[in-house]
Amino acid sequence: MTVKLNEKAFEHAKFLVGKGQTAKDERDDWSEHAPTAAEQNAYLDKHGWRDYGLWFLGVDTEMAEDTKGHYEFPYGDFRRVHRCGVISAESRAAQYDHPEIQHALEQIHELLDGEHG
């Protein structure tokens, strides 16, 4: 598996934080706030793979772009950047040794925590 930073998703996340499209939830909330498979499928049906991919900071280059397996490290619910999603992805990126993705998530985390002073 070769997972790389999804630069477009990174820019998208920073843009959303800048617009205030965020949820300042707690670290352990991601299990409840992460999109369900049904929500993912509904978003895909309406928006397609390109927009779906903007919500994942990692891409597995060995998987086809039109499969869910291609996309890793979700950070939001297709509307907002969730602090809990960023923290969860940040931990997993560190655990699985993806320093470039981890660094991007750390930057988003800092933006979120500094967003309202």
C-alpha cells in the first residue's frame, strides 16, 4: 500500500476552516460524527468521486480512484471539518508512519484550535 498526501483535500480543508465550516467537537466524538457508509454512498451518488476525494487527506495510489479503498484519512462529514476527525486521522497517520499526511493534519489541527482565538 502506497498512501500519499491528497494535496487538493489539504487545500480544501484549509479553505473550509478559513470559512468557519468547522465542528469544534471533542477527540472521541469521531465514532459518532464520521459519515456512515450510507451517507458516503449518498454523497458519492450526488457529487461523484472527485468531490468525495476532497474529504480524505490520503490516497492509496495502488487502488483505483473510483473505489472507496483509494481514499484514506477522512477529516469531515461532507459539510464541515471536524476537529475530532482531524485528531483521529492525525493519530492514525502517526501510527502507520505517514509523516507527510500527519504534518498536514497537524497544520489543520492548529488552524482549528486557533480559529476563534
